[in-house]
Amino acid sequence: MSSTLKIAIGSILVGLVVLGIKTLAWRMTGSVALMSDALESIVNVATAVAALVAIRVAQRPADQGHPYGHHKAEFFSAVLEGVLIISAALLILREAWFAFQNPREIQQVGAGMAINAVAGVLNAVWCAVLIRQGRRLRSPALVADGRHLLSDVISSAGVLLGVGLAVTTGWAVLDPVLAMLVGINILWSGWKVMAASLSGLMDESVPAQTLIAIREIISDCGTGALEAHDLRTRHAGAVTFIDFHLVVDGQTTVADAHVICDRIEASLKARLPQAQITIHVEPEHKAKHSGVLVV
């Protein structure tokens, strides 16, 4: 089992534990703000399951029907996660509005807040694991899950502060108002997750820093060629697709051109291990005198 799959399964287990803790805190206190926190944890579990399914699909090898692989499945998972987050936010806003019209007294405040704080700490630790490992493994699904958990950690801290203020000041209306703020924060988080995923589905180029590194590798390792142009990149999950035209002297043999291409590919894969590279070799009269100049 891959590291990505193990982490995805861990997310489901952590999500279930946190959901149970937050639900207990809500039942003890009756706080609509703590209820909103528990509702977000339901989304965490659902999205963790979606991420696990997407990662399993994304790791399937290329086949006749999908010659470029199944890597984009993770982007679909992240889009679904964004939809679920937004749905939860709208449900929270609805419940907060009803509670705002009829404020409720909060019960067993100390114990309830302490229990909810434990869930917040657990989420914070797992959030750091997801984002760090997701970036290392280049998994959009894990990173999206981690970013959502980060918003959950922030909103949980705000909920605890707000509930404490509602009790100490006696302003019961602070509880639903805080739940509304949590809902708005979750709504924004869902939009950001969806926007990031859609860019991948639209074959957005790799980040500028990575593109600069790719151009430098081609320039440094293309000795024997003249230039490279029409460089295009895109990413899908952990895989980066790179294709470009490599211009060589008209007298260069096929074997020599192949050696140059192999050298460039080896260097690119040393920088991007899961890169899939396509190089189209052209004679010198096809040069555009633009793109990447080979040193």
C-alpha cells in the first residue's frame, strides 16, 4: 500500500474520532456554534472517503481507454470536497439563523469547551501532516483535505473563544452570531478548494518556479542541440507532463539526437521523478529563434 493511501485512510480514522468528540461537546452544551463545528467534521469524514477513492483511482496504471493515466481523478475529488464544504456552510448558516431568532442557554460550558479543544488539537496535528505529506507526495487530494482541516482548526479556535464570551457576558446571541461567522469562513474555504482544483482540470501550467527549473535543465543538458521551443507543461496529481520541440543541426544523426533527448529526460526526471516527457526533434531550418537557447 502506498504512503498516499495510508495517509488517506488515516484521515478517515482521525475524522471519525474528531466527529465523535465534537458531537459529544455539542450534545453537552447545546451550543449552536459547537454544533456548526461538529457539522464541519461530518464533511471532513465524507471528503476523506472521497479522497481515498480518488487516490486509488489515480494510482491505476494507464490503459487503452486512458493512455495518459487516471491522475486527474484527484482533482475531481477536490472539487467534490469543495461542494461538500459549501453545502455544510449553508446548513450551518441556516441553523445559526434559527438560533439567532431564538437564542438558547448553553449548558456544561467548561466540560464541553475542554472536550472540543481536544478535537481541535487533534485536527491541528493531522492538518500539518496532510499538507506536508501531500506536498511531498504531490497529491492534490491530500493537500485539499489538509487546507480544509486548517480552516476547521481556525474556526474551532474562534468557536471556543466566542462561546466563552457568550457565557461570561451573558449575551446568548453571541453563540449563533459566531456560528454564522464559522459558516462564512467555511464557505470561503470551500470556494478556494474548488478554484484550486478547477485550475488542474483546465490543464494549468506548472508553477513559475518549476517552469524556470525546467527551462534551465533543457538549456544546460541539451548540449549538441541548438534550441528548444513550444515548451508546454501541465500537471495532473503527482505527474507533470512536459513536451517541447528540440532543434538540432541538420547533419545530426538520429542516434545522436536520441542521446541528447535521453540526457535531457534523465535530468528532468531527476528534478521531477514522475514527469512524463515528450520531445519532438526538428532540423535547424525549423528554428524559431525563441524559447530556450541551449548553452
